[in-house]
Amino acid sequence: MRDLAGAPGRDIGAPVPVLYTAAEAAEMLRCSAWWLKKEARDGRAPHTRTGGAYKFTVEHIAAIIRLREVSASVTGPAVPPVAPVRRAAPGVPDTVPLLRARRPRRARRDMPGSVAA
């Protein structure tokens, strides 16, 4: 921490927090600077704006870590949802006709008996 002895409006010896750029803070958080700036811009990450740039203190970085923390589930691992089984309507056969892809136009154009445009 730096102190500003004799700075106007400050107590003598009051520490000034160290401000990190978005790139430096992102390196500490092991994320991209782009993501960190987006989170700050959207109001989801605490930050300070000085000179139009996003700046982060150690307290801001610790708060971001706490905000992103996920606690363990007491009930056990989450089970992924099962897709509903589609059933045919009554009276409709369960079989589906197989579909075949059409031949490309250039292949159909070269076929004997086709009319050239």
C-alpha cells in the first residue's frame, strides 16, 4: 500500500489501495480480461472506474471469488433431466418411413433423360 502524505483531503499516512488493471486481475483469477470487463460492465463484478478504465483492488478480487463460489450439494450429485418419451397418437403406427436424401442438382442435371435448362 502507498500512502499520500500531505495529499489534499486525505489523512496523513492513510494508505491508498493498490489498483490492478483488468488484465492483471484476470491473470490472478485465471480468466480472460474480456470476461472480467464484461462482468464489471454488467454490474456483476465489483470494480472501480478510474480514467475510464476498470480497476480492481484485492478486496474486489476476493469478492469476485466469493460471488462465483459454488457450495457442495447435500443431497448428492444432480441427476440430468430425462427427455420425455414421444409416443405415437392412438391409431397411428409406431413405424416411421425412412427418408432418403435427394440427389444434388448437378447430379440430376447430368442424368440421362433430364431436360437441360
